Amino acid sequence: MDIFAPTANLNAGAIWPEVVVTLTLLLVLVVDLVGGSSVRKSLPVLSILGLVGAWVTLVLQWQHPQPESFLGSFAADPISILFRSLVVGTALLTVMMAERYIAQSGAATGEFYVLLLTATVGGMFLSGATDLIMVFVALETLGIASYLMAGYTKKDPRSSEAALKYLLIGASSTAIFLYGMSLLYGLSGGQTHLEAIALHMGDSGLAGIIALVLCIGGIGFKLAAVPFHQWTPDVYEGSPTPVVAFLSVGSKAAGFALAVRFLATVFPAMTEEWHAVFSVLAILTMVLGNVVAITQTRLKRLLAYSSIGQAGFVMIGLVVGTEAGYASLIFYLLVYLVMNLGAFLCITLFSLKTGTDEINEYSGLYQKDPFLTLCLSICLLSLGGLPPLAGFFGKLYLFWAGWQAGAYTLVLVGLVTSVISIYYYVRVVKTIVVKEPQEMSVSVQNYPETNWQEEGMQALRVGMVLTLVATIFAGILSNPLFTLSTQAVEESPFLGFPTAQAPFSEAARLQAVVDFKDPSS
């Protein structure tokens, strides 16, 4: 096979966003190596410019999606573009959050941004991977960079412990997922392209079921779905807050992108089986995440269990498997990006000024920092699903899609656990706002005045304002966002909805992948 032949289906323009992030990564690495301390202060700006450039290329790519590239290994279809935008947006807000955090902690600057951009590239490739090899390489790129970021503050024993737990459990889940992929490779007669593997799964029998279970185990780890969630609370509590923010949204978005594409493409013959498995996982995830969150006394740990519960809500759209289900899944992840990262931006600011994330230490904060109180309260109430904020409409679309598809049990469990989640979110807001002056915590009594001129503080403030505005207006203007999500689902051929138009027939496309020929010839 000659990949440089005129008929080779490379479409290299599909990975321009990844190329931009990679070039930014290399530039940051070189500047960090050869520049002085004053030059290194420009690394956050370089990272932000590179991520904005990647986001711009994704917007331009939306006008000309490429369902296949690199001989069928990668797809830049509309769903891929939206998920990659989610990963880039998460990384962008994480850089804004991390600049002040790194400056105050005294940790090395360049390595953090290199690891963050590496994880971003891995998440972006994972969002569009359509080949087993591409899936595994992207998964490991994201995973290894995440393990290193979790233990970034080496002098903190909790960070080292979090990184070790994350590494051990992550390596185990990767091994399980890899074994499932090896079964798929054998059952398909040596195929690595996802759609080519699907042709052989109809009569795979018990081996196909085992492969499905193993793959679900690997995917469940990335989603932090119960019972694959054990790493989440400890990693969230011990890791640096900007790292936790990236893992809570960026890594989870890449995981859902993998779940949607992998399961819908490889296992169409076993749709009922994996729907049943994910229905059970969704119920367990919603119940455990939201019930255990009630007992938490640290805000980062509370948000860890909250993110587990939120993953359960999103899984409703995956289980439903309809056009409205997938569209509501994407829409919820879009609004989850701004409201969850907004909460972490606020936690970062408070912890930098007080050195704690104990919920009781937030008592009476509104009297000392009204702006932080407003941002954190709005983001938490949106996560709880109170109208008219973005989280309310996200859950509304998910539950409505589930109800239309007849998933009544999932919707009812979702409604009950949403009410439970409102309790622990409102409890935090009550602690911040309602406490009398004499009930003010020691940390708030000694709360220093915010100096926005310090290094990294302006970026932190911009991130807080952006997420606050987006959380409010994404709810009010939810219809355009949901229309965008629906359009992405309709125009992505691998989901198989009637309105999705592939550039050529499915049979010809599969044959082209197997034979490496131009399907138009």
C-alpha cells in the first residue's frame, strides 16, 4: 500500500486543529528550555493563543467536515468537531485557572503547560478516532499526561498519592480495554477499522459478548461510571485544582465521544445488550454519586461525587440512542463545561487565598467577596438544575429524550437524584450566603483583599466572568445550542440516522477501507 498514492484517502486537513495544538506544545517546550524566567511568564499567553487558534480552525472546519481521513483512521465529522471543541475549551479555561495557581505554588511552569497541551491533543484525537490503533494511542496520550498532571505538585503527599492511585487503576482499565480490542481484532479477522469490525460482530457469539463487556469496562473508567469510579474522589481531592477541572470535563468529554462512536459503530448488532448494561450503570452512577455527595465536607470531594452523578445523567442520552438522545448528550456536555469549570475557578481563587476547600470555611463569604459568591452560587445552582440556568435546560432535554424513547425508569431515577443534588448544592450556597456575621469562619474573617494586578489574577477573573455569563445565557439561549447539537447528530453518518448523508455508499466506504482504494473510482 502506498499512502502517498493519488487515490489514498488522507484528507490531512482534518487534523489541522491538532497540528495547531501540537505546534503550540513544541513552542512552549522550546521557550521554556531556552528562555529566562521573564520569558517563561509568557507561556500561559502562548498556550491560550494556540488553543484559540485551534478553536478557530475547528469553527472553520465545521463548514467543511471530512467524515474520513488518514485511510479511515480519523473522522472530522460534526460530532467529532463539537467534542474536540469541548476538549479545547476545557484546556483554555484550565490555562486561565492554572497561571495564578502555579505562580503561587512555586511549581515548574513549562512542564505543566506541555502536559496539559499533550492531554488536549490526546483528547482531540480520541474524539475522532475510527481505528483501534488510533483509539489506543490517543487514549494513552490523554491518560499518561493526566497521570503526570495529577502528581504535578510533588511536594504535596496527597498529590503523589492521587497520581499513584490514578496510575494503577488507569493502567488496569487500559489493560482490560486493550484485551477487549484484541478480541475484536481476532473476531474480525485482523481488521482495525471500527466499521470493518462491525461486519463480523453479528455472529461473534460469546466471544463478542466478552469483548463488549471488556470494552465497556475501559470506557466506564474514562466516564467515572459506577463501579469504575473508585479513583475519582481521591484524585479530585489530592490533585491540583486546575488538573481536577480538566479531568472533570475534558477527559470526560473525550470519554463520551469514544463511547458514542465506539459502541454505535462496532456493536450495532448488540445494541440491546450494551443499552441494557449502560442502563444499569446509569442508575447506579446517578444514585451513588448524588447520595454520597451529601456526606462530603470538602468542596472538591463533593464535586467529585457530583461529577459521577452528572455522568449518570449524560448516560441517559447514550442509552436512549435516538437523535434527540445524542443531541441532548452533546448539549449537556456543552453547558456542563461552563458551569463546572466556573465552580472550579471559584474554588481555585478561594483556596489560593485561604489554603482550604472545607465547605464550613466558606461561611459568610458573601460579606468579604460578593463577586466570588455570585459566581460560585450561580454555577452550583446550575449544576443542580435550577431554572432558568443552563443546567436546568440540559437536564430537561435529557429527561425529555429519555421519556420520548420509553426509558421511564432512567428518567424517574434521574428526577429523584436531581432533587437530591439540589440539596447538597443549596447547602453550600446557604453556607456562603445565609450565615450571620458572628458565624463567619476563621478563613473568611482573615480573608485578604483581592489584588487583581498580581500575576495570573486577570486571567482568573476573565475565566470567572466568561463562565458566569455563559452559565446564565446558555440557559436563556438554549435553543440555538440544542439546534447545533441536533445538526451535528444529523450530519454524522456513523450514527445511521436517515438525515445523515454520507459522501458515498456505506458498502463502498467499507470496501475502500479494507482494500485502501478510492471509493469514487
